[in-house]
Amino acid sequence: MSSDGSDGAGGVGSGGSGASAAGNDSSSTDGLGNAAESVADALGEAVGAVADAASGMLGSATDAAGLSSALGNLADMLGLDTQDLQGLLGAALMGAITGGLPGAVMGVVNALVGGTLEGTARDAVSSNLPSAMQPLANMAIDAFAGKIPGATASSNLQGVLGTLATGALTNGRVPGLGDVASVARDMSQLSQVAKGVMDGVTRGDFSSAFDAASTLEGNLNRSFAQAREIAGSVSAAFGQGHSVYAGGGHGDFGDAVEQLAVSTARLMAQR
């Protein structure tokens, strides 16, 4: 993923309400401007307990109860309400605890991809599955998204852009319009590709609601696993100080994830 070729690898309501919520989130965390780079130092010895709970969250979707507990512990340590950590900022903090700024980048990319998969899967279920099969399928989606820090809060593009525009993920520095636009474009592209994937999965001939839900869950997990690996490659190259770029060769979905990871890393580098 490095430009020199030497080495380097590896959700929300209406636009107005999303931007407002992002603004509130930013104002409530003004004291955390450096958290993506120094949260471990800021928390001192107490970070160990949260780091243990968070250690698997960059690498895999984990048990939702464990995520909730870890977020609660982190919020208590920082003197915040747990809801303040449910969005992209929370995903960045959880990633930063175990991986510094590159970990924060990976945490945010995971949240954006998870939110995109959640949103497109819900649309596909609503459009393609018989009504009797939809409740169980939506439960499978809930379980999937609930295991990924920040995913549910990242299922709406306008809400995500509102958060980015506050500077909450860039040490309080408002990113340039071009960088925000790049993330928006890449999220839209990923959404289009993911829509095709989810439509294909939910248009199958299912013998039961359980069959439909299981097939959907398996596809969500496989798609996220691929995305997680790609995000890890980009964040690792970023952490090694290389210029990140999208090399392609991962298939339509993987290439869209890689491009989003690159634009996210470039935006978050503006500190």
C-alpha cells in the first residue's frame, strides 16, 4: 500500500439532525482532541482494563455485550456518557487504545464499512425478502452491526460527513473540503457496490426465514472480514509513514473498501 513500493501493508437521521448530533458530539468531547494519538497516556494505568476488552475489536467483530461493557468502562474513565462514544469518535478511540493513530484510522474505516453493510442489507431485506422472513433477517443485521464499534451510527452518509466536518477526528482541525468530499464520494461508491452484493444475497430461493437470515449473516461476516483485512493493510502502511494509495485487485467490493480506507487515512492525517 506504499507509494515507494518498498513495503507497507496492512451510523443517522436527516442531514440537519445528523450534523447537529455531530456538533453536539464534538462539543461534548473538546477535551479529547488528542485522544487518537495519546489516549493510553491520558488514561494512565486504568487503560489496561479497557485495552484488554478492546484488543480484538480491530481484528474482528466481537460479542456485542463485550463491546457495550468496554465502551461503558471507557466512558466512565473519561467522564462521558456512553452514548458519546457510540459514533465515529468512539470507534476512533477504541482503535487508538490498541493501535495509536493507525488503529484509530482502522477503527473509523471499520465503522464506515460496517454502517454501509448494515444500511444496504436492510434495504435489500425490505425490497427482496417476503415480509414473513424480514424480522429474523433484520435481527441478524442487528447482531452484525452491534458488534462493530460505530457501525450503526455510520449508516447515514450525511451524519458521517457532519461528524468529519467538526474536526472531531482530526484533533479539532476542520479538514479541507476536498478531503471530506473524497470520503463522501468513496462512501457513495462503496454503498453502490454493497447494494449489488446485498441484493444478490437476498434474492435467493430460501426454504425458511432461518435459511434467509443465516445466508445474509454469513455474507455480512465474510464481506466485513475482507474489508477488515484491507483496512488493516492501509492503516499499517499509514502507520509506517508511507503514502497510502489504492492498488486495486480486490474485486469490486474490496477495491471500494480500499479507496475509502485511503481517503479516510488521508483525512485523519490532517492533525
